[in-house]
Amino acid sequence: MCGIIGVSGIPDAARLAYLGLYALQHRGQESAGIVAMDRAAVARPYRGMGLVSEVFDDSVLAQLPGDVAVGHARYSTTGSTVLANAQPCSVNTRCGPLAIAHNGNLTNAAELKRDLVERGAIFTTSSDTEVMVHLVARSEADTVEGQIREALEQVEGAYSLVIAVGRTLYAVVDSRGFRPLVLGRLGSGMVVASETCALDLVGATIACELRPGDFVRIEDGQVTELPRLSPRPVSRCVFELVYFARPDSTVFGESVDRVRRDLGRELAREQPAPAGEVVFSVPDSSNAMALGFSEVSGIKLEHGLIRNHYVGRTFINPTQNLRVAKVKIKFNPVRDVIHGKSVVVVDDSLVRGNTSQSLVQMIRAAGAREVHLRLASPPITGPCHYGIDTPTREELIASTHSIEEIGEFLGVDSLGYLSLDGMLRAAGSATGFCHACFSGQYPTPVPEDLVQLRHASPLIATPA
Ligand code: AMP
């Protein structure tokens, strides 16, 4: 998963992109990058591994002049964790410098890549985004817009894109609309971002959310709608609303906070926990769900777990012998809330089950009399091929175990999952959703070997 941003017609666009990426940091913590275009359409890229705050500082941003910029925060789903795969991907084409930031995952990238390599293309990254760059560069259409369109008609899967070609910015959402992209206005300029929380941070007002298949051109802050991509059945990623997006964002026309509260309410109706004396969330993604659960069940909402917000990705255990459970670094129970009580713990989802198992042990050690786990989404039984980083099917606990077996593994007194219908009711029925990871109904063809290809070794050498 990734966070993307584009800026047009705003001085010091790179600084604005940097701020916006800060708000999108939850969408990708592996690498960050910005490409800025100056008034002479000279492109200056800067990319690095790590968080936005680790990659950029004042002196770096000072080297990125211009009023057009494209930014990206990456969480790898295709391609390995190396600097070469950090985005935006930037190249020189016959139409000028091109920078592309991609959120999503293509399902036919490997096939297209094999074909391109056979025809002489040379790849410098193992990410699927570079496939689109080659397709754009090789297109014989006579306008940039035609080239982009021709490239996109060949790819399958999920893509929300921000592309700069010289000083012109393009924003596109694939026809199924898997990933969000929103357009905002700031003075006489425009900002396009994965989530509205990025617009809020930079002070832009929301102009509109791009619909599935939308393709727009932004020049000097002016937006022009281009002919839309060929229509396909809409399949918005429901997991954006369940887990991925920030609750202060509006995604697919829905307040994420509103959806999460409703998920909690539905959960309380479908999977009540009458023995519960207090209810609390696994912070932060399920806070609103616990609130909704409490509202409907009448069980008192408490803060039973505290999350340490300063746990970086590169936490080093101070002594090798100190075998502190990973989960303890991140969460600590509030004893007073838990001791002697029958507690209801609300979480958004269960993936491998390891975090929840450790949390349940921790809650019991803090004196809980009974632990009732409630999950505000259905069992995850299949991997995502559209941009969310999920493990292989074998690692997903619900793909190989019954609910009863999972409950035993976790060590809970009771376990309840929200149904698919309950989840979709809460998500809002106005648009079609992709729920393949829960239902196994994949909206695009999925090549047999896709997972293996996704995790396969890159076509380029990994820097030492
Ligand atoms: P586990 O079942 O131990 O693998 O972890 C479940 C927790 O991971 C849940 O509390 C979710 O909030 C969180 N989660 C769900 N999906 C993802 C994902 N794609 N990447 C990282 N964390 C996730």
C-alpha cells in the first residue's frame, strides 16, 4: 500500500508534498520520495529509505525548487525493499521528464514485463510501476494523454496514479476504483492526494474525489477532465475503510470514522458479548469500532490497552537475552481497567493471529477473568492482489482453521467475527466493493503464480 500526492501551481511544491506525505505516512513506511519540476520543466528527484521525516530535511527540500511536485510513501507489495524501488519513478521520455507515483498493484505486471523484456526493454527496478512507464514510453499515440491511456488499457489490477510530464500533472484512478484519490484546491493551485487528511494538513479544500475511471489533467492549477477509461464493474477496497485509511479521512464518499463506528455497532448486534463488563479497543485502528460496540451493547467503554507511538520499524532489542515479546513493545494493559473483569476486546481484523494471541496472554496476565474477542470484519481467507500487503494464503490463520480452532489458538473465552453482509452494510451500499480477501471473489483474473511472482527475487541486483 502507498500514499501518493501531486501538487500543481503552488510555489515550493516539494515542501507542500512533504507535508502531505506526513499525513499519508500510515499508508507506507518503507521509503519516501518527491520529484519537483521547476518553471523550465527540469525535474529534480529525491528518494530515500525510511519515514518521510528520515528521508527529508530542510536542505534536501531546498534542492527541490518548482511549483509542480509528485510525492510517494511506499509500502512494498510488488518488488523488494530496496532504494531502486522507491518512488516516484522518474525517467526522461520524448515528451519530457516523467514522474509517476502509484498506489495499488497490477495483476498482469509480470506477464507484461516478460513481453517487454523479450522486446528489448531494460528494467532498473522490480516494481510493477516501471512496467507502466515502459508502456507509456513505447506507445505510438501522438499525445502524452494518448500514450498514458494506451498504457493503462493494457494493465490489469489496481492503480491510482499521479503523473507529472514536464509541468503537466495527471491524476488517474483505474476503472474498478480500488484505491482512493482526492482532488483539493489551495489558492490558485491544486493538490491531489490519496486521502483527505493530507488536504486538511496542507490547508487545501476538497474539490472532489476521483471516480473509478477518472482521468484528469492539471496545468497551472487548472483541472481538465479527459475522456474516462473504459468502464469496468466498480470494486472499491473495503479494507481501506476497515483498517487502512485514517479515520479522519473521507474515502469513497464515506467518513472512515462513521464506517468504523457502524462496523462496531453491527458487530455488537451480530456478536453480542453479554458476559462483558468493559469493552476496549486494540488501539488505534479499532478505537471507533469499540465505541460503536459500546453504544449498542451498553457495555462501558474503557482504555484497556495503551499503545506506544514511538516504536519505529527498526527497534533494536537492547540485549539479545532479553526476549521481550514484540507485542509488549507496542502495547501495555491498564491493570486497573482489566483486573478481575470480564473484558470485551474489539479489533478490526485478524491476519496471522500472532498479535492477538500475545495480546490475550497479556490481558489475562493483567488479571482479566474472561476475555471475549470481537472482530469488526470477517475471517481473512485470501491474500490481496490489489495493493494491501497481506501474507500468503497459508499464513492466514482463517484460511486453514475453523473459528472454534482460532478461538482455542488465541486462548479466548469467546470469539466473534462480523459477517460479510454486516461489514458491507456498515461500509455503505452506494458503491460496489472488493472484498476478495474475505470472500475469495477476486474482481480481476488472478494468475496462478501471482503470489510467487510478487515475492520473487528482483530482476536487478540488490545493493549491498
Ligand atoms: P495478526 O493477526 O497478528 O497478523 O495481526 C492482526 C492485526 O494487524 C490487526 O489488529 C490489524 O489491525 C493489523 N493489520 C491488518 N491488516 C494489516 C496489514 N495488511 N498490514 C499490517 N497490519 C495489518
